[in-house]
Amino acid sequence: MTAEALPHDRADAAIDVRDLHKSFGDHEVLRGIDFSVARGEVVCVIGPSGSGKSTLLRCINLLEQPTSGRVLVGGVEVTDPDVDIDAVRRRIGMVFQSFNLFPHLTVLENLTIAQRRVLRRSKAEAAEVARVNLEKVGLSEREDAYPAQLSGGQQQRVAIARSLSMGPDLMLFDEPTSALDPELVGEVLSVMRELAAEGMTMMVVTHEMSFAREVASRVVFMDGGVVVEQGPPAQVIGSPQHERTQSFLSRVLDPAATPGPHS
Amino acid sequence: MSTVTSSTRTGAPRARLTLRQKRRLSLAVQYALFVAAVVAVALVADWQTLRQNFARTEIAAEMFPEVLTVALKNTVIYTLSGFTGGLVLGVLLALMRLSSVPPYRWLAMAYIEVFRGLPALLIFLFVGVGVPLAFPGSTIPGGTVGQVALALTLVAAAYMAETVRAGIQAVPKGQTEAARSLGMSSTWALISIVIPQAFRIIVPPLTNELVLLFKDSSLVLFLGVQLGDRELTKFGRDLASTKANITPILIAGLCYLAITIPLSYLARRLEARNAKATA
Ligand SMILES: Nc1ncnc2c1ncn2[C@@H]1O[C@H](COP(=O)(O)OP(=O)(O)O)[C@@H](O)[C@H]1O
Ligand SMILES: [Mg+2]
């Protein structure tokens, strides 16, 4: 268990997860997660495929219902059955591996539809917020394009701008660059880097070790549904303590052991 | 891959006919059979009698303009009202079918099974004869148009419900998840994200459904309708009886085809466009 001292006061945490369990049928995917993210912190979650990273993120905004345990977001217990889940989700931005832009809407409409339906903003007000965020991700000129007309990197930047348009307190990223061609990864990471520099609270599941090393305030290594090890990037990536962390990192970092671009 | 092709190639020259020669021979035989059949029909048929029965131009000329201004117009009105009603009821049934409340699901499933399992003619008779008998004094509003629209609605809804359901389920789950992550309620996510995408997927099958309804509207033949309410089939049949000639039926058939063939073509085009968009 992660009995080690937590790096900050949990009462004031942006995300606080306590003894979280999640099973799909008999398959226990999360087996007691204790973990929190402070306001303004950028936490990168790493770990092998199937270790439960996506499930953890999806339990935080209740795309999955936890089997047991508690999840607090900004001090509000989202696992309370009486909580207004739509109100909680409004404050949590989520960026998916597969972008999930709305293909029947233009870029601008992708950014305004939830503002108008959920926040009840006027058309003009929503468009204004949307344009500020498109500018931020460098896609101001593409507001009339449809998602299918954009590259993967552009689509993911639109998806980030769509989340930002709701004015979230924190952002969750689930492998935001894993579906991209290698030459498009950089543009998405640089948008995320800027967001981090502005002080956005971020939880990022990623395999981009250089991003984690450079941007993360903390790296969390998950395996088999538990947090195995966490700490500053230099410590977890630079000199991992646990054998499982070491073997995972050697697979990810050693180019000879990872499949090449031709496979 | 390369080893497989080279081994079949080395085997080929030993056969008496190459594969390509065999294919040509088979094609030639098929063409010869076709030409022989056409010639046989042309020799055997009694062209004079056929023309007398099927293609009497003076009878055809007599049908105009009523065949268009009354019969075709009524066919279109019946079909479109049935299509609209069927679509509304079909969407409702599809949503019930996908509901998390079991009784709604059961009700929708029962409706779909019953109405897909019955001949359309039976439903026409039920609406046209059964309802007035069962509820004496009550009439279905809208007269004949109302009756036909109701019968076609009941028939079409069952098929359209399944089409709409398949369309909704074909929209990737990530779309709903993205909408919910932005704080949209499940109802808003359905209305503004899922259903518009589902409709794009189901436009081709719905167009095919429209073609089927055009043809089913002919079942009005079995309801007693007034002169001004006759559609293509009844109009053609009545005239065929009075003239003792098939020409009116032929003209009515051509009117159907003038609508159904372009619609089917449109459905195939839309289908091809969808396939390209999702590829
Ligand atoms: N909806 C689901 N139903 C059943 N099993 C699931 C579901 N989602 C995830 N799993 C299982 O949970 C495990 C962890 O998945 P996931 O959280 O996606 O891992 P990661 O993101 O670390 O690759 C996997 O074994 C996966 O098959
Ligand atoms: Mg994952």
C-alpha cells in the first residue's frame, strides 16, 4: 500500500481518491487506490496496458461507477448517490485517446454546444469563449471546418479547447497522443505544456516519458490495479525503487525492446 | 504471397485451356443462350393481341391528366403521411426499446414483433373494417387519408423502429461519453449528439422503407374509397375493368416505377457516400 506520507494536505486536494475498488464482473481492475492531486499539480500516470489507468480516470468523472471507496473532486464527494453528477462533470475536463469530436458539428459548434445546453450561455457569448480557446490551441482559422477535415493532432487540440470552453477546474487526459502519428504528437504536447504552465490542475495518463519528466510535478506508476510507486519524475523515472517499475521503464525507454515503426 | 502465385503459374500451361480461355468460353455460351431465348420469345409471341391488350394508346391518353392529378397525387399523399407517422412512432419505439425501464422495452418489442409478423393487408383491413365495427359511430379522423395514413404508420413504425435502433447503436459510445463529460444530461446527449448522427446512418435504409411504403399504399384497394380518393392501383384497376383492357394497369405501373426507381437509386448513392465517409 502507499502508506508513505502524502505530499500535500488532502483536505484541500483537487482530486482525492480513497481505497477505490472497481470490478467488471469477477475481474477486479482497481484494487484499493489511495491517491490525491493538489490544486495546480500536474500528475502523470504511467503503467503497462491493462493496469487500470483508464478505469481510474473514468471513475473520477463517473464514466465508470466505482464498486467501493470514495472519490472527492474539489471537496465534493462524487461517489455520493445524491450528488448532481452533471454539475460535477462540468468542472472536470476530459480528453480521450480517440478525440471523440462530434463529427456532425463544425469545430466552433463542437466548442459551443455544451456551453449553450449546459451553461445556458447565449450563442454570442459561447462563440466568444470558444474563439479564445481555439486561439489558445492555435486553430483560430479552422472554426468552420468539420472534424474529418482536420489532422489527428488538430482534432485533439480542438478536443482540448472544447473541454477548456466549459471552464473546468481540472483536466483529465487519457493517453491523448497515443492515437497520433509520431510527427503530430509534439503539437498536442506543447498545448498541454502551456496549460500546465498556466497552472491548470492536470492528471495525464501517458507513455510520453520525456513529457512526464519535463512537465509532471509527480509521476504515479500503476500496475495490476494498484499504485506501486509515486514521487517526483526524477525519482520514479530516474531511479525507480520497485522492480516492477524498473522492468516497465526499461521496456518503454529502451528502443531495442520496443516495437519499431515498421511493425 | 509470391510463392503461391508462382506455383499456380507453373501449373497452368499444362492444362489444355488456360484460365482466361475458359472464362471467355463460358461467357460466350451464356450470351448465346440469352440471344436464343429472346429470338424464341419474339417468334412465339402474338404481337397483335399483346398490343391490343397492353398498349392501347387511345385508352392511355384517356387516363390523363387524372392519373397524375388524382391518382399519383393521392399515392404520394398516402405514402408521405404514412412515412411521417411511421418515423415519429418508430423513433419513439426505438427509444423505448433502448430504455433502461424493462416494461417500456417489453412493450416496444411486443409491438415490433406483432406488426412485423402480420401481413400489411391485414392491418389495412383492421383499420378500415375492424375499427368501425369495434367502435360503432367512431370514425378515424381525416377520412380515407386518415385511415391509410394510420394503417401505413402502424406497418412502417415496426420496421423503422428497428432501423432507428440499429442507427443509434451504431454511433460510437465515445460520442455519448464525450457529451456526458462536458456535463450534458443523458437526454441532451441523445438529442443533440447521438440522434443526429444516427439519422445520417439510417437515411439509406429509410429511403428503402419509403419505396416499400409507396408500394404498400396500393393496399387501399381493399378499402372502400370514393372516386376522388383513388390512388394509382385502384384508379388503374377500375379503368381496366370498365375498358376490359390491361393498358391502365400498365400506365399505373409506369407511374410507380417513375418514383421508386429514382428513390432506390438515391438510396444506393447515399449508402455509397456513407460507406466512403466512414472508411
Ligand atoms: N467496460 C469494461 N468491461 C469489462 N472489462 C473492462 C472494461 N473496461 C476495462 N476493462 C478491463 O479492465 C482492465 C484495465 O483496463 P484499463 O483501465 O483500460 O487499463 P489501462 O488504461 O491501464 O490500459 C483491462 O483488463 C480491461 O480489459
Ligand atoms: Mg487506457
